[in-house]
Amino acid sequence: MLNRINKFGTIIAFILISFYACDEIDAPYRDKDNAAAVAGVNYIDESNVSIDGDTFSFPIDNSIPPKKVLAEDYTGTLCGNCPYAGEKLNDTIKPGYGDRLVVISVHSGFFANPCPAGFACPPSRPAGALETDFRTSIGNDWDVLFGNSNAGNPNGLIDRMDYPSSHIKAPAVWAAKVQERSQLAATFGLRILRSYDASSKKLKVAVQSRAIGNQTGSYKMQVVLTEDSIIDWQYWYPPVSPAADPHFLHRSVLRSGVNSTFGEEISAGGFSNGDLVLKGYNATIDPSWKEKNVRVVAFIFNAITYEVKQVEEISLMP
């Protein structure tokens, strides 16, 4: 009889322990288990994160944002036809969308290999011309995966749609594809907060995503830095003369990644409506970059198809 009572008491105790253990619910934000992955980042809850002692807080926002579009222009300073495509994207297409179209110019491939060693380096050029190297390790890795330079520049990606068979888009279809993507309903909202110390060149970035409706599949978040309005050499094919232009305006040039080359997983099993993901990062700005022209770009994409679901951009300086 005593043995039965002891067993019964053990069962009751186990049930009570399990009940109270399940009753303690962690804050409903993703990646809590990996919160220590970035040094100095401490996640407080789904809307607040401390980065090296500075707290970034996102107020509640249940509004439905527009779908923003990411256009990636794969280019190079030695690509004589690329300036025409870049001007079309930045001067003709983008003004019609404003901040709903985010542009990244990715210098990669043999046309981006600068003089004097560059494969496409013109035999006659002014001293020092076309020697700036705008390539980045992240841009090179993107180019290897997507194959843009092998397809022949200029070309690009619009929301990385149609991967892996027909994702590389010629400039002639950029306007139509941007319009097509801009008409989609947003499936995510993205918000970026940042602080920057000009003396130390240290940047702190917080990014919050919110699922709009239930979303199936696996998703990643990518954060990069770009620099706009860089005046430097660019090679143009005729009718531009001289072909080597020292005053070319390079737009939205990819400068570096803030997280890994192909982002980091934020969900392996989809989202329920309203689910939040909060990420915090540290970065250092290169002293040679013009701070007023540097931008933080964040985007969410499907981890399998690479299709970009939402993108957001914010200037480094207020």
C-alpha cells in the first residue's frame, strides 16, 4: 500500500512540474537561441534589442506596407555597355517608384577586374584610369551562384525571381518586371533602426521583420551596405567620347555584407500572421566611403528559391 502511495505521489509531482514548466513561455521572437551569435547583441523581447549598450525599440505597427522591389544591376567599370543599363535603371525606372525600388549595383566578373590587369582593360587609357576595384567578396559569391557575368553584362536580377532557370534579366525587361513585382501584395514588413559613430566608424543596426498573413517555407534575412554617387572612372562604348570617363556617377554600389554572404535563416518552417523576427548587428564603415551616401539594405528571401519577398533601405546618416 505504501509503495502504491509513493508511486502515485511521484506521478502527481511529475504532472505538476510539467504543467508549470509549460506555463513559462519565452518571448515570441525568433532566433532567441542564437541571440549570442553576434557579440554585444542582447535580445530583450520581440521589439527591443541592445547592441553594445544601446537599446533599439520598434513601436507596434500593424499597418500593411507596400511591396518593395530589389533590382540588382550586375556591372563593371570595364563593361562599355553597362553604363547605359545603369542609367536606365536609376534615371528612368527608379524615379517612378521612389523608395519602393531599391537598387544594388554589383561589380563582379571579368568586366569588373580593374586595370592594369583587367581582362577587358583598353589598350590605350589615361594614366591611373579605370583602376578602382569595386568588387566585393559577397558580390563575387553572388555572381558565382547566379551566373550573371557568365551570361554577358549588362544584366541583372529583379527580386531574384525565376531562379534557377530564367532569373537573369536583360535591361530591356527590367521596367516590366519591376512593375510586375511592385503590384504584388506584401507578405512581410521590414523596419530598420541604426546608430552611427562617425569618430569610430562603428555602425549598429537593428532589423525587425513581420509576417503579413501566414507564410509557408524557409526564409533568410540579408543585410548589406551600399554607397551611392561615387564619382570615378568608367569605360563607355561609343558614341560616348572619350570612352574612358573620369566623372562617371556610380550608383548604389555594393560595398560589403553585414551578415553572411547569403544571409541567415530566420525561419525553417514558415510564419504565422504577425510573427516577428528581430536581428541586431555591428559593422564598421570604411574610412574611404562617403558616409552621407552610405545605405543599409535589408531584404527577406525564400531560402530555396532565393525570391526576394521584401526589401528595405535606410541611409547611414540621419
